[in-house]
Amino acid sequence: MKITIPNHINRLKQNEDGAVLVEFSVVAVLMLIITFSLVEFGLVYNKFNSAQKATQAAARIASTRLILEGQDDCGPSTTLPAGTDCSNVPGSSTWSVTCTGAGGNGCNMTGITAVVSTVQSIYPDAEPADIQIVFSGTGYGFVGRGRPIPAITVSIQNIDYNFVTIGKLLSALDSQSSFSQTLNIDVAQTTIIGEDTGEGVS
């Protein structure tokens, strides 16, 4: 027995109208994700770069302002005679003092304010509490110099970027997507040797 397929079914099988629309809908979503990824990760890089530049400028400011107070020439106190290299003073390369944008023991707020102001002029998103200034011993200098020569590290903590579109696009494709809407960027920091600490503008 021969089965005859109606003409309208044959026409439906051969009809390719809408195929391009289906292909476009798949490709369009992928293109949007790629495009917005390039834009947003460009913004991420720009944000981190701004924070890094801010720490570089702030480290220079920290090295020329009187921030560290009450510290002996080589860090720890010593009874060795004037002129003795700090490298011969026990503990001269292991001491450390941490100041934040909010202050701290042994930290001069006038100098800290200059550092915070410099950071925020380049990277406005920085909060004072996120700015750290760490002075650490190097063993450089000598007894009787009048001030230590520490390594000065200025860092900005808690650098976050909130995605605008990427998370929403991925969620539209997959409601179970675990993509985080917030990216925590690594800490930006700069370290220099503070040879002229306190010798610049107060």
C-alpha cells in the first residue's frame, strides 16, 4: 500500500525560512558576551592600573613626609657608637611599623593625610582604611643619622569591580551560572627605599 504525503507537509519539510534567524540568535548572544567581556575586562585593567599608579605616587610622598615617629636611626635602640652601620645593629632589618589611612601608633597624621590625598586624587575609590603604609627595616644607614632608612610599602586593599553586563548575560544563558557579579582584584602596592624620609615638605 502506497502512502501519499500531502503537499503541504512536503512544502513544510523543504521550507528553510527562519533558519537564518535561529543562527543569528545563537551567534548574537555569543558576540554580545565577547564584546562586553572585552569592554568590562578593559575597565578592570584600567581600575587596577589606576590603583597601581596611585601607590607609586603615594610611596614617593610617604618617603618625603615625616610619617614614622619615635623610631631610632636603625630601628631598634642601640648603645653602639655614632657612625656604626645599621647592618651591625641587631634587629635593624627585621623591625616593622604599619600605618593606615586612619592612623596608627607611631604614625604622624599630617604625613598620612598627604598620602591619602595623593592616592584619592588618582584612584578616587580608595577609602582611607584601605590604604596601608608599611615601614620595615633594611639595615641601611648608620647610628647618629637622625632618622632611619626603611623600605616603604604603600598598598591599597579591597579593590573590587562590579560587573555591569557580563553576569546578566551569562545568567540569561544559564540560570544556574555561578559567575560572580563582583571581581576582587589583587592588592596594588609599591615599595621604595625611604632614604630621604622626613627631608621633604612637611
